[in-house]
Amino acid sequence: MKKRNLFRNLGVKELRRFLTQISILFIGADKGEQRLLLKAQKKIMAQIFHLKEANA
């Protein structure tokens, strides 16, 4: 099964909102969940960087 970037079609505002939600979820998560949240956070931050580079 092919991996898809779920955050590809979102704008910077929506991506930042996701980052806020991830940081809230991170507080109550166990180690396995924290690892998954960090992976998602890295992907979101990379997508934000990519969008900003494309707009510059």
C-alpha cells in the first residue's frame, strides 16, 4: 500500500493548527504515542517549510 502525505493539501494556517493539537495530545500520551506524534509533527513542519519556500 502506498504511503500518502495527509497534510499535502492543507495551507499553513491549518498545518499550524495541527501542530497545536499535537502538542496538546503529546502531554497525555505514552512513549509509543509520543513517537508517532513526533513523526507527524516532523512531517507537518516539513510541509510548512515547503509551502513557505514555494511562496517565497
